[in-house]
Amino acid sequence: MTIDEFYSIVKVILNKNQQGYLSPEKFNLLANAAQDEWVAYLSGEFQQYQNGRSQPRISYSQNSTIRNRLTPVIYGYTLNIDSTGFATYMGDYLQVDTMWTIYGSNRIRQVDQPRLFSFINSRIDPIATNPIYLLEDRGFRFYPNDLVQAKVEYVRNPPRVEWAYNLDADGRPVYDAVNSIDFVFYDTDLFDIMARLLRQMGVSLQANEVSQYANEIKTQGQ
Amino acid sequence: MDRYTYIERTLRQIYGGQPSQDSEITINLVNTWLNDAVAIAAKQNYKENLQIEGIGYLNNSFYTTFKGIAITQDENFVYKATLPEIPLGIGRNEAISNLRFKNSLNNISYDGIPQSIAQTGYARGQRAIPNKIEYSPQGEFVLIYTPIIMTQYTMQVTMVSGGDSTDLDSTINIPSDYFPVIVEYIKAQLAFEKAQPQDVNNDGRDNK
């Protein structure tokens, strides 16, 4: 589904209820917000954690169906690690999927700062052969600091979508396919994203029918 | 079965499938429990043999021969070598079947004569036994009492051992009928670890 088709469906739904017009600028803004919300949902919303059970209803990579939904934004990358063991985050970095050594495909485990001392001093799994990494504010910190490179699979922020347009003689926006940017997600997922967009539109227009419709799709599926 | 295969099987049992990237029970950790488990299996074999046949002994399958162990001088007429692992507390011979010495021409001596701790004091005042070398295992060391200059020899020892714990491709040195013993022991230890609540709050206090 192109972004033009997506936009057209949204406009049909909004116009069906005569709930108003969604300008291209607003559409682009809300479409990107909606797909960010979709990624956050598939990554596991910690607000759903229960007492003594830190797991949401839908958690990251819970099964192959959920993981498959996120694969369009799971990228591989080779990190360059400096002599202090530091590597800056990728520009579109959201969260790590897996981390590997560059040679031998040995896993590199994520460690939280409070437990760093016990990992560094471990004799059963010395860090020389069982490397680890921390998450810092600007990047990853690896131990030992001589890894030089590491392979990372990570969830990235989805590329920004845009319904690009040119103005016709009457000043009306006309779809520009060349400069538009489509969603990277599968067509079946675009309806979930659409539901989120409509919910935001419903809030924006204070249109209960739009919000209700969107919530039905979100909770019950299409 | 080699160590790595056994450990992988154990991990898959603990994790209900292939362990994930986040798993904290590692191969090295299970490997550290394996030697303890082999010792328990050996002890059970000893007890069962005693019950069934009235003779306390360990089956051959539990034994491993280690070769090329260096000997250093400790005191005058006392030499020291480091055993691959601390001998088990089984039987009068500490689960050491034999201990021999080899020279540079690959000639192997007759077995050394073991001394218990109670005997070392008494034997100190005795004349050395001709053509025999006496030794006493103490912890991970073996003390060798002889006027012969032993540093020119290497030692080889046959003792109860689970095999080479530093080589994950080495075979676990116990017979198959005792595998359930080590399985149950290791499973209990790892399940205990997994059941413990983790301190996820970095609040300056330990979990209670």
C-alpha cells in the first residue's frame, strides 16, 4: 500500500462521517506519530507491567508473529569501538535486539551498571572471553575495551513517511509519487497504524465516532 | 557424551528450549557444577558396590589417567606435584588408583606406595623402602618422600575424575547408568538459582 492509498483511506473514513479535512501537513505529522506508537506497542509497553510480573500483554519478540511485525525496522550494523570500549549509538537507534562479537559469533550480554562489578570480577565467565556491554547516555560501553568492533541487530526508529505534493493551478495539493516516502511496514500492519492515526484525529476533532471506530480496530483487530 | 553436549542438554531443560541471548546460566557455570556431580555419582557407585558385593570399590569407568605432571622440590628428600583435582574422599586410597613416575626415556616406574596422614609421621622414622617411592596426597598436592632426585621425572596418576574440565569437547567420565545421578544433582542446583528473586532495585539494599 502506498502512502497515497493510505491517505486516501483515511480521508474516506473521516469524510464518511463528515468529520473534517486532514491536510497533508497534519497527515504527515500524525502518520509518523502513529507508526512510532505502533513500534512502541510491539516493543512492549511497560505501563502494562503487573506487580511481580514485569511483562506486558504484548512484549518484544514474544513470538514469531509479533517479531515478524517489527522486522521491517530491525537492522544490522557493525559498531566501531574505540580504545576505551565506547561506541556511539546509531542515529536511529531505539533498542538492541542482539549483540555479537565480530569474530566467532559469540554473544555480548547487556549488563546493568549495578551488576557491572560482579561481571567484571567473574572467574566462571571472565569478560575476556564473555564480553558485556552497558547502555550509557550517548552510546554503548564494552568490556573488555579491546573488541574493536561488534555486530548489532537493533530496532530502529521507522523512517519518516511523507505524503509529498505539488500545488495545482488552483492551489490544491496533488500527490507527488517521486518525492513521497511510503511506510516500511507490511500492508496488514498499516491498518493498525491507521487506527492509531484515526484515534489521534478523533481526539483532535473531538469526534467520538472516529475515536470509537479506531479503538475497536485497535483492541479487536480488523 | 562430551561435556558441551551434556551442558547444552541441561541448559535446554532449564530454559524449556534453546537459551536466549539474555540467559544467565552459562555453559561455564554448568561446567563448574559438573565436577561436583561426578563426585556424587562416584560416591554412589562406591556405596552400591559395598552394599551389593561387600567390597568398597569404584568401577573403572570413573577413573582417568593424567600424565606429564611436573615435580618440584619442596624440602630435602621431599618433592611436590600438583594433582589435576583434589582426590575424592572415598575409601582408604582417596580414590587414587596408582601413581607412577616416568623418565626422559619414557620408562615408567612401579606404583608408588601411598601413605595416609596417620602413617606419614611413623614412616618418617623408617628407612626408605628400596626401589620404592612413597607418597602422601594432601589436598591438591602430592608429597613424595624419596632421596631420588625426582625433578628429572614426571608423574602420572590414575584417579577418579570427571575428565578434563578445561576441555568442553572431552568425554564426561562416568558410565551411562550414573548419568541420572548427575542430571538430578545439577538440575537441583540450577533450578535453585533460577528460582531466586533478583534484586532489580538499585536502592542500596539487598533483597530480603
